[in-house]
Amino acid sequence: MMSKGKKFFMYAFLTIFSLLSIFPLYYMLCAATNKSIDVIAGKLIPGTYLIENYKSLIANQNLGLALWNSFRNSFILTILCLLVCSIAGYGFEIYHDKGKDAVFTVLLTAMMIPFAAVMIPMFRMFSTLNMVNTMAAFMLPSISTPFMIMMFRQASRSFPHDIIEAARIDGLSELAIFFRMFFPTMRSTYAAAMTIVFMNAWNNYLWPKVILMTNESITMPMLVANLLGGYTVDYGMLMLGVFICTIPTAIVFFCLQKSFAEGITGAVK
Amino acid sequence: MKRKIISALLALTMVISMTACGGGSGADSNSGDTAADAGAGDAAADAGSADAAADTGSGAEEAAPVEGGSADENTLTVWTWDPNFNIYAIQKAAEIYAQDHEGFKVEVSEVQSDDIETRITTAVAAGDLSTLPDIFLMQDNSFQKYATNYPDVFTELTSVGIDFSQFSAAKVAYSTLDGKNYGIPFDNGAVINCMRTDYLEQAGYTIDDFTDITWSDYMEKAKVVLEKTGQPILTSQAGSPDLIMMMLQSCGSSLFKEDGSVNIDGNAELKQIMEIYVQMVKDGTLVEVTDWDQYIASLNNGTTVSALNGCWIMASVTVAEDQSGKWAITNMPKLDGASNATNYSNNGGSSWAISSNCQKVDLAVDFMNSTFAGSNALYDDVISKGALATWAPAGESEAYNQPVEFFGNDAIYAKIVEFATHTPSNITGAFYYDARDAVGVAVSNICQQGADIDSEIKTAQETVEFNMGG
Amino acid sequence: MSGSSKKGFTLQQKHGLTGWVFLTPAVLLICWTSFYPMIQAFILSLKTGMGVNLSFSGFSNYARILKDPTFKQTLFNTFFYLIIQVPIMLVLALILASLLNNKQLRFKGLFRTCIFLPCATSLVSYAMIFRSLFANDGFVNTVLRGFGMNPVMWFANAWTARAVIIIALIWRWTGYNMVFYLSGLQNIEYSVYEAARIDGASPMQTFFKITVPLLKPTILLTTITSTNGTLQLFDESLNLTNGGPGKSTMTMSHYIYNTSFVQSPNFGYAAAMSIIILILVAILAILQMKVGDER
């Protein structure tokens, strides 16, 4: 076992790192419960102004709608993305050959161009198809991402080939192997990918802002941006908005972290 | 086996497309519903878009573009950004207009000013203006960029019956290109010198000692104030060219010449102003803070004696309720020795534009003409939100002559409207941002890295010329 | 099942084909929503003009890049971030992940969530907080004064401002990369570690001899995505320093964005610069694939 000194060092390191990491969350919490003028003065103690900030937030912005839209969008997008990308990543790795490796390398370049450069052509494409202001136009560009495909491709590398062989002998179809063998075995990868995709979908700002132009499609990041837009910023209200915007991703992470960080050894065997 | 996979995949893709499209139609029908129960405050901006999309069917580009506009005869769609400021103002205007025009309403989408610009840029570049609303608000600093590059976005307003002479000339100039009007001026950005009278008192001054003075006088008094109170007279956001631009405009000088060529290198006023700025930083009478939040903090925390900015800064100053009565407003110092120097300038502000996608131009113009270009009632009301008119008749009303307790019971609103009428015009043009930014970079290099002023001015000139040469 | 193959494919060929079918939806989507706009962007990069009045001008935009001091500055800044930040961040993430993978460790979930939180934090607040922490009279300088050191004007000097950006990046993305390592570690049999322990391997040896080699696919993934992310860095440059002081912290993506949407728009030039980024990232990615993707 580890020596006491080493153990102490480890806990100290992790504690310091954790504290540094959550400091901004604490700051947000303080700010969300204080008056704007105290926030700007750098007050770092929780205050009593939470209710007032909340009241002005819901008076100014459609918080419920934004939360619902963000949840719905992120949820649907996450499911679609995981489905399409995991099967592709699996395909690239398990059945890999020269051709597929080459295609993969080409695919990778799709994530390498700054979004600012493709945004206008993309908008033109969807506007020609009469798809501006549709959920489809908002989601399609983020369903299949080289990044997620690569994540599943890399993770599939540790998926034991003898399981596949055994399943084939048992007469399982290739698709069934994917769903019945790969899917449950790679729960940790799915959980990690889900966290990441959900977070990215949740925080996505520029594209939805351009393609979804109706008041009904407001999302949390747009709501936060609205709070920042005026000549005067109510920092208490802003930070409450930001805090509410941060919490769901944190919850998703907290719920999923056990599945991707504490393995499911035994599921394979 | 293979067929099984393929059919499974086909099913999958179908599910995907259906889910995606289903979501889309869901959103649209939502907006349809909202539009149906008319009168519900912030009804759907795209009430028209669902219908239009269905009607036009194919060929969005060729078909009459009405997508962003409202289908309802009596409704105008608007993009603007601040619920406590311009959104309030346009809704108030609609309310006033509706008194004589039954059923009239506006559908406001809250869109940040940057995002309005991004959307317009994207729409124009993609060749599809049908997504634009009937009316949108645009920052004055950006107006020329759009009017020059994309005149097609706007409905020209030169001869539609709006009396532009009632607005301050400097303000109208922002939305005018080649003698054509593209915008209806909205809020005032007249520069005010907003000072803490309690600090001034400590230093042995009153607000009158800072009224109608020159910069050299101001700099000397600033040193006394620093010595007596320990506070700098001004704070400024590092790297921001705002203060320099205000000073430049106050003496009728611009970063561009009449013919549109860059006027940075060899602009005597600009160099003099930059020297003043750098000197004040050296004296400690002007402190550069890292960002906007810190700037606001310095005003509210009393770590600066004054704010020299567009009059909209008052809204941030008055947040500190405990400082009521300790502030006063006067005009800004003027540049020594410059022939056209004044004590007046402008920073910020915005103007309304009617888009070329608007199918109800007559209605939109009449609405604007009866409100923002013709209603004392409107301006008297929006004053409560800190939105000051640039429409001169507004300044004569009673509301504008009310004393304001926070600012020592001075009738500041009438004063500011008057300031605006003295403000010299500023030549902005399509490359205004580029030029402002280049000057900001130069000042920041001089103050923070100790770079040479002449070579930085030269670099700034070259940067802007490079951008223009593209 | 294999008997139903009428056209007489070998098993190998059949599996190859199945693989293609599996990746078809993803590939088609990427072609449609990424490659098509990319080709459009490339065509755009061959055009010059202001606003919407564009005309073909060959490679003049690319020639223009060579003469642009701002582009050179942003190129330098971006590569500086890449070289300093990516290695530090990935090593730190790897160390944290292997520490947190320890079965005996208590409060694992809490530690993990805390360390992950920075990347979930909305950009708005995170930028605000960092700016106020490193402000002239901010928290960091207060601490420095407490230790008797001189306060630093963080955002006033090019190098300290770059340092703030790097610190912010490490702070924000370490937990994010840790997630990939943690999930990658679950695919390593715990018995391998047990065996190593019984053989008397030190934690150091275990880390370098077992963890790192077995995590190689994940390390490759994070290296490529971090490289890509850093070369396209935009948010931090815009929100933390706004490129300042001067242009000494501005990134290439920030400059491209400005060229399209902030300055008087010059889409052709912005597209040309984007293609350059694409080429740079692609070269680096291919190198990384060559080194790290051996099976």
C-alpha cells in the first residue's frame, strides 16, 4: 500500500486542484446572491439578494422556455450523435483496412477549419433548402463529428476481437454484435462521450444564433448573452443566469462520472 | 444479412431525419400558435415565416422574400437588444402608435447588437434577405460599414417624409451615405463629463471649474485633484480607443478624410490627443483598467473622480444609489489650439433601420415618423429608462426640464440634448472599426509597451490601408 | 449466416463491406455539412472584393497573407499557445486521471466533478472571473503583495497576458481531457495493475510502462483534438484579452472572425486564412497519426 506521506501528498494535490477548479462556481454563487453593485465591488461572500435577482431574471427573460429548448436540443442531439458516431467509429476500427483508414484521415480534416469560414456557406446551403429556422438545420451539422467518430474508433481498439469472433460463431449478425456486445461493454466510453456531446450541444451558441431566428428557439447561452447586451449590466442577475446555465452540465457529469470512471470490469468476461 | 444491415441503417436514417424535421415543424407550429392568440406581448417573430415557407414552397431566393417579415397587415417585426432600453422604447412607441391605429403591434426579437450584425452579414453573403425583420436597430459605429457594403439591406428613407433636420446633424450623419438617409436616429450618445462633486470639493473645485475648459487646464486641475483626493480624475479601458475618439470628434476631426482616405498619419489633432492621453497616464491622473467591468467598478466604488463618456453611462453611474446628489454633469474639455475644437462630442448610440425585406414600408415609415421622429410623449416616457432623444423638439418638453436629484437637482436631460446639437460630425465610413481598432492598438503599445508615438501612428495608418487594399 | 452470401464474397470482403455500411451515415453527413461548405470556402478564398461584390482573383488572397503583419503576429501567438499549453495540459490531465483511477481513493466522485467543472462553466462567467482575478488590484496581485512581491500588470504586458491565456486554457480544459483518459483507463484490465504491483513495480514504472502505452489511442485522440482546438482558439482571445495589449494575444481564428464580422467584411481573405489553418492542422494531425496510430 501507499505510504502515509505519499497519500497525504496525493490528497493535498487533488484538494488544491479541486478548490482551484470550483472557485469560479463559488464566485458565481456569491454573485448570484448579491446585488449588482456588490458583485462589481468584488464581494466574495454569499448575499441575500437571490430572490430579487431571480425575479428580475424571469421578468426579463423567458427562463423556462430557454431551459426547455436547451434540454430538448441537447438531448436529441446527444442521442443522434452517439448513435451515428459510435457505429461509424466501430466500423472504422473493427473492419479497418487501408481504404477506411484513408477515409478516416480525410474525415479528420472536417474539424480543422474555423467555423467562421464555413458558417456562411452553410447558411446559404440551408437557406436554399428552405430550412432556415428548422431544428434540422440546427442539428445536422453537429450530428456527425470527426471528433466523436475518432473517440469511438480509438476506444474500439481495446474491444476484444475474440468476443466478436465468439458472437459470430453464435450466429449473431454484425449489427447485433454492435448493439448487444459492443454497446454494453463500452458503457464507459458512451458515458464519457455523452458528457462531452451534451456539454458541447448545451453551450453551442454561434450557429443556433444564426440559423434559429425566432424568439421561440431561445437557448440558455442566448439568454445569458441577452443579459450581457445592454448599456448597463445587472451582474447579480447575469451571474444567476450563468449559474443556472452551468448546473445542468455539472449534474450530467456528476451522474455519469461513475459509469465512465469506475469501469464495469466483469461485463466483458 | 447485408440487407438486414442496410434496412436497419435506412430505418435509422429515416428516424433521424424524421426526428429532426419533426422538431422543426414542432417549433414552427408553436410560433403559429402564439401568433394566433394575437396581442400576447412578445408574439412570435417568425409568425410569417412558417406560413411563408409553406406558401412559397420552392425557390426561396426567387420568391417574394417575406420570411422574416410579418404576414399580418398591422404587425411589424423588430430586432433589437436591451429590454430595459430600446426594446422598452419600441414597445412604448408601438403602444402610442396603436392609439390611432387600431390593431397595430410590433413583434420584438431580442437579438444582441453583435448578433444582429452577424445575422445581416450572413444573410447578405448567403444571398437570402428573406430572414430579415421589418425594422432593426444598429449601432451608429457600425452603420456606415453596412450602408457602404450592403446598401441593399436598407430601405432608403431620404424622401419618405421624415424631417431629418429636427435631429442633431452629427447624429444623422452616422446613418447617411452619399446624401441618402438609411436610418432614423434613436438614442443620444452625447458626451458628458460626469463628476463626483464631493471629490472636487476636497480639491477645492466646483463643477464650474470644469465647464468650458481646455485639456491643458483640465490636466493641471487633474493633478491637484489627484494630490488632494488620491484618486485619478479618469479611468479608461486599456486598449479601448473610446476616449481618444471622443476627443478627436470634439474638434471636428476624423480618422478619414472626406474622400474616404485614411487620416491617421499626419493628423495633427490625433497626435496631440494621443500625447495628452499618454501624458495623463504618466501623471497618474488617468488610470487604465483591464476591462469594462473594472471600468464600471471604478465609477461605482469611487476609485475615480469622473466618467467622460456617452450620456448612456449615467445608467451605470446611478446604480450606486448611496452616491445620489454627489454627481454633477458638465461638458468635456476642448483641445487647445485646434481651430474647430468644441466642448462637445459623441460616443455610441444607435439608429433604427427599415430593412429592404419589409413589405409594409408605408406602415413602417408612418410608425417611425409618428413616434421616434415626432412624439414628445414617447421621448418623455423613455427618459425613465435613460434613453435620451436626439430629436431636438423633445428637449423642450417639461419632462426634459425636470431637475434630477441624483445629479444635484440639475435639469441634465435638457442640457444633454443641447450638448448634442453642438457636436461636430464624424466621418466614419466602412472601415471605421478597422481604424478605431488600429488607433487603440497604437495607444496600447505606447502606454503599455513604451513604443514610439510616431512609428505607432505610422503603423496604424498602414494597417488600415492594408485592410482597405484587400 | 455466411452461407447466405450469394455473390460469393469472402468473409473478409463481407466484413469490409459491413464496415463501409456502418460508417456511411456519418460520412455522408460530414460530406454534406462539412466538406461541401469547406469547398465553398475554398472557392471563396479565390475571390476578392468588399461586401457582396466579389470576383475571382486567383491566389491573390494567399499572396496577401504573406504581406500581413497581423496574420504573422496571430500565427506566432497561436503556435506559442500550442507549444506551451497542450503538453502541460495533457500531462496534467493524465496524472490526474491516473490518480483518480486509484480504487482506494476516497471522495473520487467529488474530486472528479470538481476538476471537470471548469469546462462546463459558461464562457461568460469564466472570462469575467479570470479578468477580475488578474486585474491590477485583483486577487492574484493581492496574494503577490501578501508575499512581499511586486504586483504584476497582467494584461498590460504581452508576455504576462499570454501567460494568463495559457493559465486559463489549462484551467478550463484539463478536466475535459481527463474525462477521456479516465474512460480510456477503464478499458485496461485492473488485473494488469495487480500483476505489476505483485512484481514490485513502482507507481512511476506502472505509469510509464502500463498506463501510457495502453492509453496510446486515447492520447492520440486528445493530442489531435487539443492541437486542433488550440490552432482554432477563439473564445479566450476574444473574451479574456480581446487580443490585447495591442494584438499580442490575438489568435488566428479571432483575426478571421474579425475580418468577416467585425471589420469591414472581407470574406475572401478570411476564407484564405481559414484554409491556411486547415492545412497547418492537417499537417500536424497527419504527423501525429503517423507517430501514434500504429496498431
